[in-house]
Amino acid sequence: MALEQFAPVGALLAIAVAVTALIGVLSRLMGPYRPTSRKTAPYESGMTPIGPANRRYSVRFYLIAVLFILFDIEVIFFLPWAVVFRDLAWYGLAAMGVFVVILTIGLIYEWKVGALEWE
């Protein structure tokens, strides 16, 4: 692959970084900036915070988040497969079928052990 194929992506990335930096600098220079003890307090809502800012979450929350990411990534694999589906023919269909069956078995297992229950 030639490196010049990625030149538009690099140019877009450079422009995005430059515009972001410019907006940040301009807002800092031109915008109002009057920090007070109340504004810099946690939550900045004007209310005094009740309890600690860091609360413990149940392990189930993280398990469901990981499952969401897992199945979200599964959906990402469908797009490239769909693009080259005709070139892959029956082998591609069988490979994706095995992929979906394995993930479905995992989902059924998680469902049966109660990992998807939220209390």
C-alpha cells in the first residue's frame, strides 16, 4: 500500500486537531473566566455534595457493560462480512453461522445463570 493513500486521512486529522486547539484557546482567551470556590466545587451545581463522589457499583453493572461491548463488537463484524459476502460464497455463510452460533450460546448461558438480571 502506498503511503499517499492515507494523506487525506492525515490532513483531516491535522485539521481536526488544529480546529480543536484553536477553539480551546479562543474560548479561554475571550470567554468569561471567574472561578469561585462554589464553581470549582464538585458537580458545579451550587449544592454541597452529599456523601463521597466515588460510589461502589455492583459487579453486575460491569458484567452487563462488558456484554454490551462484546455484542456491539459482534455487530461490527457483520459489515465487512456483508460487503464481501458474494466473494466468500458458502464458506463465508458457514463461518459467520458458526460465529453467530457461538455468541448465541454465550448469550443463552449468561441469560440462564442470571447475569442479565438487574436488581
